[in-house]
Amino acid sequence: MAFRGPKVWLWRWRRNPLKRRADAMEAWVLLAAWALTVLAGVLAGLATAGTVEEGMARERVEWRPVVALLTERAPGTTDARSGTSSGASVWAKVRWSAQDGSAHTGQARVRPGSGVGTPVTVWTDPQGRLVTQPATASEARTRATLVGGLAGVCAACVPFVAGRALRSRLESRRIDQWGYEWARFGPLWGGRTTG
């Protein structure tokens, strides 16, 4: 195991007579890659989170609950004694009127065994199409944070991987140059000793 001395901060930028131009270039490439990684991740994450939260806020404003009526008996059975359903909700065909008065039909989740004409609350968009219930403000904030974080990590990967690839290329070029220099000057140092 090789002995390593204490970690020296910013060693890549210190003056050193043995530092080559390739070392300085690598230092700047690393700095630029890290700066772009952080900047891209933060900007993409914030922009995505803002867009998602804004879209969900618009849904809360535009989507409305509407009372729809079952047009057919829902599959399943209802317990006659307690009046409760025997299982989770099921899909059934419902009919509702949009804000402009036009009639619409579609599938909605209802209690099993519900009869024809049973009222069911559904959510619709401004065009009268069925949608899910909009997320609350806290749910929207949580979703926006998660999506923004994921987008930020994905965006940060691009400059990070590009910086690693460029650093790898500089490293191989430096090793090739080292080999060339050693082949050129190595024989000059290999003087023979006579005994």
C-alpha cells in the first residue's frame, strides 16, 4: 500500500515546476464539468418542478366535480343487511352533462351492485371529458419536487459524463505523451557502468 500524504486542497492550481500544460487543462476541465453539472441539475430541476406544480394548479382551477348517473347496474353485489358493497369499487357506465349542456358518457368507479340512476361524483375538464380528481396543493408540491429532482439528476448526468469522457481522453493522451518522452530520453539516462 502506497503512503499518501495529507490532502492538499486546490493542488491542481498551485504553481509547480513539474506541472505540465495537460495538468492545467485537466484542472480547468474538471472545474468546468463540476460547475456545469451543478448548474444544469439545479436549473433543470427548478424549471421542471415549477412547470409541474403550475400544471397541477391549473388542473385544480379548471377541473370540476360533476354528478353523473349510472346508466347500467354495476357489477358485483351489495350486502343486503348492512347496505355496504362486498368489495372494492368497480367500473360502470355513467352519463353526465358538461358545462355547455352537452351529454357525455364514460366509465367511472362506483360501488359494486349500484343500481341504474345512482348518482356518482366524477371530475371533468373544461371540454367535459372525464379526468381524475386533481391533486391537492401539498400532493402537487410533493410530485413536483420528485419530478424536478429526477429531471435535475438526469440533466446533471450529461455534463458529468461529458467531463469524465474528456478527462479520460486527456489522461490517455498524457500517458501516450509520457511514453513518447520516455522513449526519447530514456536511452540517454541509461549509461553503462564499468566495473
